[in-house]
Amino acid sequence: MEQSFLAYLRGRCRSLPQVDVGIGDDAAVFAPPPGDLVVCTDQIIDGVDFRSEELDESDDGLANVGYKSVAINLSDLAAMGARPHSILVTLSLPRDDATRIAGDVYEGILEIASEFQLAIAGGDISTYDGPLAISVTAVGSVPPGSAWRRGGAEEGDAIFVTGAFGGSLLGRHLRPRPRLDVAAALRKVCPVHAAIDVSDGLSLDLDRMLAASRLGAELDVDAIPIHSDAETMASRSERSAWEHAWSDGEDFELIFAVAEENADRVAGLDLDVPITRIGTVVGRTGLWQRTASKVRRLSPQGYEHKSGSGDQRVTDETGTDQG
């Protein structure tokens, strides 16, 4: 199965950017892009990150999974302020119907590779007595010494987010939009002190970014953009749309911090996705909501990805007030 599928794949990749030595050899060879290399890898597994039995019965179901396997890596590159270059893809396929599954998954991979002009530099294909698993390694680059990190926020920084949050499990989680265009635009207008992408929940990932910076945030909770999917989810659950936006996860939007003096430049960017200021970095750790007379500590919430019973909500139950 492997050799015939690789021959098919080489033909399908002819319209994509090419590396010097790619699919079909023992290793990939390519000239590194200019600047510092940025490399990330992520894996999605049937039963942990998606459930094949719940996918659309059309061929788009597995294609969406393939698309997502690349998109989540591109989202990580965007959070580092990187420009993508190439990917390596490893498929672990269930023995039954392996060729069809591989072909369906690769439809989504080829789609996003074409969309973002990525070279598919190589990878691996194997079959076994287990669930579908897709591992993608993405290679990108940044100007020398300029990779964004979680730990660089400074007191007084403005905190921004892209897009809107909540309700992604209605379908957006399978077709995330990596915010590479935002990263490229931000590089042109101002330095970004810290950044992270939202995979496990807006509040949980914001708290992680600020913890890495050893700082906290005062938030304008009413400014947090709520996706219409969160409203739909709220109509079916015992949680409000705001609660879904605060903690649902799988939004794959960006959170980033810039100096206050650059906040107007960021707010004035004219992009296809909205950029919203939601707060300010402060010296005390944790997430805080300012009211008329005091600040109230907010509990970060989100998800950990586990096998078996599926995703598990995690929360920091701290909820204190300060005068």
C-alpha cells in the first residue's frame, strides 16, 4: 500500500512548492528559509481529538481531520510570529480500509498545503491494529532573534485577541483558521511582547501566557468577543454564551500583548478578522475583572485532552476580591 500511495501522492504534490529532496527518499533535504527556524509538531488521534463515528458521513469528514492536523500546527507557528515553509506528515492507519482513509485524510492536507503554499517534504505511513492518528511537523521561520514567546509580556501592555470565541465544537474545531495573516501584519506595525494560540480555552491559555511572563491581567470581560456558535451552544446547555467563550477551547485564535503606545496601531489594522482589546497586563498574577470599587479574581477554565472519556474540563476555582 505504501509505495503505490506515495506514487499517487508525489503526483498530487506537483503543484505545491517543492523541497530539494522530498517524498520517497530516506529523508527530506531543503535549504533552510532565511532567519531562525521555527519547528513545531502536533498529533491528533481518533477517540482523543476527534471521533470518527461522529464525523460527517460524506468524504469531507476525514478531509476535515486532515485539514485540522496541519492547521493546528500553523496556528502554533502564527503564535510564534513565524512564516510557514513546509510540513512532514505521519499517518498511522487502521488496517481496515487503510488506503481509502489515507486518501480522504490527504484531501484535507493537500487543500491546506495549497492554501498556504506549503511543501510536503515527507513523513511516514503505517498500518496497525489501532485508531487513526495523524502527526504533523511544521517548519517555518522568523527574522533572526524575533520569535514571539509566551513569556515576554510587560506590565502595562495591551492585551488583544483575534476573532471570536466559544462553540467551536459545532464544527469550527475541524476547520480552524491559522492567523498567519495577523502575525504577518503585526510584524509590520509593532513588536509583539508575548503571544499564544487558543487551543484549550481563552481564559486557560491567557493565564498560561501571563504565568510564563510572571504577570497577570485586568480584563474588560464585556469586550470579549463571543461567537454566534457560543450563543447556539448556550441554548442547548446550562451555561451562558459568555461562559462558552471563556472556556470552550479549540478556537485557535491568537492572544497577544503589545506596548500600550502601540495599541492604536494594532486596533487600526484592517484585516479580514477582527482584532479586539480585552485587557491590560498588570503586576499581580492571575486574571482579574475590575468593577466600580474593586477587582475580582476570575477562574481560568478550559480543557485537557484525554483518551477514553474524552476532553476533561479543568479550572482554577480561586475567586477572591480585592478592594
